[in-house]
Amino acid sequence: MRHELVVYLGPSLPLRDAEQVLPAEYLPPAKRGDIPLAVRNGARIICLIDGVFFQDCSVGHREILAAIGKNVRVIGSSSMGALRASELDTLGMEGIGEVYRLYKSGDVESDDEVALIFDPESGIALSIPLVNIRHILALAEEQGIIDRIQKDYLFRTAQSLYFPDRTWDRIRELACGKIPALTLDTFIQYAEDGPDLKREDAIQALNYTRNVAEELGIL
């Protein structure tokens, strides 16, 4: 069963949490060549959540389309999977989650929105993806923690940083003196404990994948 159901997962969701949702063969973030290998090894469902962006060659569009052409269900969400699904959903790839919808709608366009750095041994994220920052800022404005002007300033500040440098500590440092101290402290505390959009999407994708696997008799 495990070779038939493959999930590429990294910092979007801890492996122990993923395994509680879906029994599968879990592999590290996908790079160029990984999907064809999974297909050769008998994969019938591939759930692409995390993939490499800058440290290696990214998953190619043709690789995904070749897998679909061999009747493999390819599901994308959360990170690289969301990006590729937004580009290939009209050709058979299945997109799940809010990040996918943001890319599909054009509200988000850059690969940089989901990029981050992480500890290769533990898989723990060491920076915050811009798509998560965008989401938390919107919620903070809705809840009256910050106003529209402050939200826009904080987003521009985060956007100006190179993706490995996007941390709440760095954003606080750059915003100090530009936003009232109490407001900034309240926001940062909220942000550090705030929702993780990529994590939520990954869980949604695993639940969807589980349903597909059950329909195909794999689980």
C-alpha cells in the first residue's frame, strides 16, 4: 500500500501529525525527478505538499503531467503543491486549500510567497512564508489589533525581506518606531501564536487524499 500512496512533505506539517491523518509513504520535499521515480515504484496517488524551490531543481510541470497521463492521481496543496496545482488544474492536477485558491485567483503570484528555510534534520521551519504573514495580517486587522495602514506597512516590510530573513523578530525590529510599541508588541504576540495557513492546507489535503485512497481501494 505505502508505495501506492506517496506524500512529499516537509516543514508545512510535522511528520508525526501527518501520519495520524493518513498512512502513506512520506518522502522529503520533492525535487526534479522524484515524481517519475515514485510512478516507476508503483504510486497510484501522489500528494505534493512541499517541494524544493531554490536549493535544487524544482518539480517540473511535464513530470506531473506524465504521471497524470499514466492515471496517477496527483494532488497539490500548501506550498509547491499549491503552486503547481494552480498551474495544472485544468490538465488534471487536483488543488486543495486556501494557498492553492490564492494562486489560482491571482491574488498571489510569486513562488516567494510560500518559500521558507527549514532545518533539514528536524524539518522545523526557520522562517515564515509570506503567504502566512499575509493571512495573519488580515486576521489581525479584522480583530482590531492593527489598522489598515499598519497592516499594509507590515506586509511591505515582510515582502521587502529575502525569504530566509522573514521572522517575526526581524519584522518587529524593522517596524520599531514606525508602529506604536504597544500595538506592535500585541500584534507580534498574536502573530507568534497565530494560525498557520500552510499547515491547515496540508491537513486538508491529507484528508482529501485519504478519501481518494479509500475510493480507489488503496486504504
